[in-house]
Amino acid sequence: MASTIRDVAARAGLSVGTVSKYINGKTVKESTRLAIEEAIKELDFHPNNIAKGLRNAKSFSVAILLPMLDSTFWRRNYKKWRQHQNHYDY
């Protein structure tokens, strides 16, 4: 079974809120950061983007339907579209 944020918090001896804060890119104390990173590594934790999407109503998923990818026109446009989406972390 995959590790959860609760598992990371328990292993690091911190609250779920503190671990969540770190995972979401907020600033935490250096000692806290090191404890969280160690717990994440030990548990092989990977945030579940589907669960995150359910919680905040953002899936960060986009569907695109193309008639064919072997066309230079569609390939070029798809590449530009992907670059644009990557800029916004999709």
C-alpha cells in the first residue's frame, strides 16, 4: 500500500499540516525540512495528484483530441501546447 502524508508526518514526528505545508512549497525550518525529506525518502512517498485534485477541485489534467499525430502541423501545435501547459505545471 502506498504511503500517505499521515505516514510521513508520523515518521517525521510532525503534524500533517506541517508536512502539507512543506509539500506545497511553503517555507519550514531547516530541521523540519530535513526530517520530512528523510521520512519521504524512507517511505518512498509520492503525493497523490488525484487525491489533491479531489480536495481542491483542480485535476491539473487536460484532454486533447487530434485527428492524427503523424501530421507536421498537429505535431508542431501539440509541442507548443505542451510547452505552454508545462509552464503552468500541467
